[in-house]
Amino acid sequence: MSNTNVPELFGCLVFNQTVMKEMLPSQTYKALKHTMEEGTPLDLEAANQIAEAMKNWAISKGATHYSHWFQPLTGITAEKHDSFLSPADEGKIIMSFSGKELIKGEPDASSFPNGGKRSTFEARGYTVWDPTSYPFVKDHTLCIPTAFCSYNGEALDKKTPLLRSMESINEQSLRVLKLFGNKAKHVTTTMGPEQEYFLVDEKLYQKRKDLKMCGRTLFGARPVKGQEMDDQYFAAIKPRVIKYMEDLNEELWKLGIYAKTEHNEAAPAQHEMAPIFTTSNLAADQNQLTMEIMKKVARRHGLICLLHEKPFKGVNGSGKHNNWSIATDLGENLFAPGKTPRDNAQFLLFLTAVIKAVDDNQDLLRYSVASAGNDHRLGANEAPPAIMSIYVGDELDAILKAIKDGTDYSGKTGGKMTIGADVLPPIPKDSTDRNRTSPFAFTGNRFEFRSVGSALSISGPNTILNAILADTLRAFADELEQSKNFDEDLEKLIKREITAHWRILFNGNGYGQEWIEEAEKRGLKNYRTTPKAIEHYVDQKNIDLFTRLGIYTPEEMKSHYDIKLEKYCQVMNIESNTMLEMVHKDIIPAAFKYLNVLADTEFKMQRVFNLCDAGLKLMKELNILVNDLSNKADLLAKKHEETRAIADLMQRAHAYAKVVIPAMEDVRAIADQIEPLLGEEYKPFPSYEDLLYSVQ
Ligand code: ADP
Ligand code: MG
């Protein structure tokens, strides 16, 4: 590490509050702080002063350009660089940056996916500075986090809806808190994303078309050693990986990202980085930045960072556990059980709201994590199934049961529990025996949504989490605000809702087949594929929910629906084409080459010894497999052609899931039998063993 003074390093490339305070006139700083906290608009004079200070600061950090940095619906980030350069007299230039340029930009919106919402000729959108997320310097460019909207105000990005959903949570939580006499003035959601990833050697990566084109392997026989020894999880980190992590931490710290935890994950070559949580929109910005920096730093080390949800068959895929909570401006965590009966009643109401929200909106949560990549991971005995359920732990489960049944609480401490009058028994925080098979687990003071895939932008899932909770709190507040006897009605409401949504609570093994059957009996939804998960997004119930809260318009929802479907079909299209190319350009030629050598040898051996059983046996076996592979590839090509011709996007997506994926699996099954039969120097591309064990 070049600079070990972490406090000095941390945030040195961020225009944060310390820098603002230092560089801005005190009036302007106050105005900006007000804008950040309360969302009040900035006047142009203040904006000009901020822009000037920002520019001077950025130049001192080596920046020559500025860019509005935003998150279009592609799920990655976009930037368009403009230099600070402005012509001056006598052929000279000055470096300038105005308040107008800071606040609003106009990139061409025609090439960003918008789900057919806007035709190209009116392709103008604008970006607006989000002052709640700090500007930073990256690659000699001052990046200004911005929202991206169309001229009539439709969101064309992932940040705008997330900010709207946070506003909804703020509004509805405050209504509820007021009923408890809580003095909080502002409420915000918090997020800590645990990011999993794989590292592979760049030279090997370059030899695999599937990794380059699809981010995951489409072929690969099982290595002799997989993850069955459980010797990778938390194991000592290999020197080359340590160097990478050190470099990564340094880059992230400079950008003010609280990279905190790093360790090896369950699969060989798999690792994790978890930052300290922060407000959801900042966490979302920082996670996008983290993914970008992870990939960039890897290249410096001759490595490739794979963020795909399932790069290798037969070993665990990668997720992004989404730790989610709500905090007040008084520093109170609303998902943490409190110390007084009042706090506990408040906690139980928020908990009940989450339980109801998840049960009522299983479809939305499943939708929020749906992607072609994540389909390989959910329900594959390594990640939660596609069924949504909540794990609350034994202690809380016993308490909720006692409330539901009106019985004595029979947990560790025992006794009766009267909401509003009793203190909850201590609930173990983050206990080590907690259930890792649950898609949605309470971990003592937050919920961990584990279905999120590693490559996904976390804005989508968090927008939906916030929205479904805000809508439930809205309904609770509507009801309780009318109450004449708050304590009594509160208790009734909690009991009623816990009873109504009891089915969503599940503390058992989420990976087991029994759970799938049990969940079906309980009437829980199990959308195994992305098209199935998307199908219900534009149901009336969901349109009503989002429009009621002002988070999405029906048009925005329809466009997300189209974009997700289109993306799914595009990924499937690229994957099946890549597969066919690899069969014809890599695997069959490699097998023929080897067969040719075998035949030559056979011919000579026959002449000398009059026999060569082993060679003959191998040739016969390979010959059968290669024929089979060629036939299966033809079948895949045919099915893919038929699927591609389906005009209706939803029908096409279903056909990819139902017809093309099984045909791809058939091709792969044969190819993976051929690979181990070929001599080492005849293998078509680096094997799983090469990829998973070469980074030392
Ligand atoms: P584990 O792998 O055991 O779940 P980690 O330490 O890897 O734990 O990750 C836990 C994540 O949860 C961290 O990113 C942490 O900052 C985050 N977290 C902790 N408290 C909260 C909270 N109140 N709100 C949101 N995230 C939180
Ligand atoms: Mg975790």
C-alpha cells in the first residue's frame, strides 16, 4: 500500500462536508447544508459559488473535466465528460464551471433504454445534481452524482425513483412515529451491500469467449476438486489476492467508500467486500462505483473481476446481500427493539409492517431481483429459492406467536406480553446460528435481503423495499390516526396483521425440497424464471401502489417492464450464439485435432503391434460424443431461431426460459463429457481447474 495513513487518505477525492465547509463562504455552506438536509432549492448565486469552489478543489486533485454522473436504466453508470476549458483573450483559456453547469446538464437521451417511451427525435433528457450524494474526482474528472429525467419529468434512471421512495418512507414513517409521540423530524433508509465477486487470471479469461461475451462460463467440466472441502470460506487470503484487496481498499477509501470487511467466500476464487452502511442513495451510488473500481483495479493486477451471479456451474454463485434499515435524525434505528415498552410497541409495529409488506408484495420483491444471471442462482442450493419468506429467529418468532394466539410468551424469558406495557425480552443480535437460507432475514437491527444478485444495481430492490413498506405504513397510519384508544387499537392491528400474514414467516431450511412443497400449500409465490417474475409487475395492484406514493408513473412501470424483458432476451440471445460459436470454433475442432492424432497413432500402432485397444476405445467414445454434440448444437440453433422470431416480447422471453435454456443445457452436458477426454494440450480453452485455482 502506497499510503498507509488511512484517515488522511479517506475521502481525499470527495467534495464532502469538510471540504465544503473549508472552501465555501459560511452563508453558502449553510444554504447548501439546508438543501442537502431539507431539499430546499439553491439560488443561482450560491450555486455559482459552489461550482467555483468545486472546480478549484477538483483542479487541485488533478481534474481537467467535469461530468454529470448518472444511472440510466441499463443498471450501470453513465458519464459524459466536458472540460473546464473556456476560451479567453489572446488565444488563452480559463478553467470555468458555472452554477448552471453544476445543477443541470443535458446529455442526449436517445441511446439509453427507455422502453419505447420516447422516440429518438425528442430524445432530450436532463440531469440534475443530487446534492445528497457527494461529488468526487475519478480519472481526472469531477463526477457530479445526478438524477436523469425527461423533459416532462419522467425518471429515465434508477436514482430518481430511489430518492422518491426514500421521501415516501420519510413521510409515512413520520406519520406513524408521531402517534407514538416520537420527536423525530426526518427518517431515512440505510443500506449496507455485501458484494461478492470472483477473481480470475486475465490471460486465461482472454481465451474464453463465454467469459468475455457473457461474463459467465457456458462450458466447463467439474474440476476434480470443487468447494466440497469447505476450505475456502474465510481461509487465509492468497498473496496476489491480498495485493488486489489492498489496492482496492485504497481506491475505495479515497472515494469516501467505507470498505470495511474482506474475506474469501465459499467457492474457490470467490471473495467478498462489505462496506459500512450509509443512507440508501449514497450506498447505491457507492456500490455502482465499487463495482466499477473492482473491475478496474483487477486489470492492474492482471486479474479479471467477475460480478456475474453464476460464473461457474457447480460452485456457488455471487450475491449482494442487501442490509436494509430505517434511521431517524435522532439516531434511532426503527428496526431495533427498544428498551422501553413504548419503543417496543413502535418496533413491533414497524416489524408488522415489514411482514405485511413482504407478504402482500412477494411478486414485487421477486421482480426486483430478476435477471437472466440471477435465475441460475436462486434456488440452486446455494442461495435462497425464488420463494419469498421472512426469517425472524426463534426468539422473535415465539413473541409473534404469543401475540397472534394471545398466549403466554414461552421463550427464554417467558411471561405475558402486552404491547405498549411490556418490554421485549432481549433479542439476540446477529446471532451466529442465524439462517443463511432465507431470502429475507431479520438480523437483530436490520433486514438482510439475500436474493439480490451480485451484478445488480441495488437501486431497484431498495426502491421496491422502501415503496412496499411506505405503502403499508401509510395504511397503518390512516387507520391509527382515527383511533380513540391508541394502545388498544395498536394491539388489535398488530395481532390482526400478524395473523393475516403468518404464512410468510419461515424459520426452517429454505434450500430443502420440503419447503417448496410447504410454500405451495401456504399459497406463497414461486416464480422460477425472470419472465414469470416480470409478468406481474404491471398488475393493477402494483400500478396503484406506485402511483399512490408518486414513486413511478404507469408509463415508467411499463417501460421498466419492457426494458427488463428486452434485456433478458438479449442476454439469452448472446449466450446461445456464444455457445454455438464455441462448439463450432473451439470444441469440435479441438476434438477433431485430438481424434486425428489418435487415428494416426492407431494406424502406426496397428502396423507395429497389430492392436491398440485403448486408442480405439477412446476414438469410438469421442466420435459418438462429437456427433451427439453436433446434433444437439443444430437443435439449439433451430430452437433459438424459432424463439428469436417470436414477435411478442413476453412470449419470446418465456420461450427462451422454457425451450432455449434446456437446449443449451443439453449441449453443455455433452461438451462437458468431451472436455475431460481430450489430452491436456488439446483442450479447447482453459478448464475450470485453471480458472478457479490459478490465482495464488
Ligand atoms: P454478515 O456477512 O455477517 O452479514 P457483514 O459484516 O459482512 O456481515 O455485513 C453486514 C452489513 O450490514 C455491513 O455492510 C453493515 O454495514 C450492514 N449494516 C449494519 N447495520 C446496518 C443498518 N442499520 N442498516 C443497514 N445496513 C447495516
Ligand atoms: Mg450477510
